[in-house]
Amino acid sequence: MSDHSPANDPERESLLRELAELREQHQRLESTISELAVPVVPLLDGVIVVPLVGTLDTRRTQQVMESLLTGIAEQQADVAIIDITGVPVVDTLVASYLGQAIRAASLLGAQVVLTGIGSRIAQTLVALDIDFTQVTTVANLRDGIETALALKGLRIVPA
């Protein structure tokens, strides 16, 4: 018989410490991934761009709202471009969250410019009867940037 009881086993204690360290590392990685999943790019004073790529699920759409609102506040943005060119499909729940994010941004005083709406996404948004009276929609990011500049009283002048 061993003198070590299972509760005092040094190998077990070492494994438990290692497991705790791995959990902590996993949480840090998830936090980093969340931050990178929804970048907020300052374009110029008062204008931010939130480019979205890939599938939007409920969790990620909530991250979009958090990143958007945090970006508006931190950058003191009065124009926020949300580019969904890289989003293949938007379901009803995601579209609803997107509408909420746009309304929340307007409550913070930011005008939202939504770019990159494909035909399938447009059909979903129309079918849901989401109110887009407080958002400007344009075909692509380039047009979105030009619109944002115009909202700021600026324009690009060719050299």
C-alpha cells in the first residue's frame, strides 16, 4: 500500500494546476479572438469602419453591437460604416440584432452607413420589415467611405 492518499497525491495536484493554467489560457485566447472577430477601424476623425466577414451567429452579432458602440464612444465617431460585404447570409435573428445595433448607434449620435448588402440579405431585411430610416445604405465600401466623407462635409478630390 502507498503512503499517499489520492487527495495528497503530488502528481494529481500538478495536473490540477496545469488544468487551471490551461483554462486561464483558453479564456485569454477566447477574449483575443472576440476582439479580432469584430475589428473597429478608425478611418478619420469621427469616422469608423466595422468590416464583417464570415457567418454571423447570435454571439458574434452581439460582439458586433458591443464593438460598434465601444468604437463610437472611444473614437467619438459621428459616422459608423458597417460593411457586410463578406457576410454570405443573414438570418432573421441576426438581422434583428443588426437593426438593434443601428438604433443603438443612432442613440449615441452616430449616423450609420451600411455597405455591401447582397441580394439575399436585402430580401431577408425587406421580409423582416426592419426600419432603415436612420441608416444610409450603399452598394460597396468605396461608396460608403464617400458617403461618410460627405456626411462630414468632406470629399475626395483627385490630384
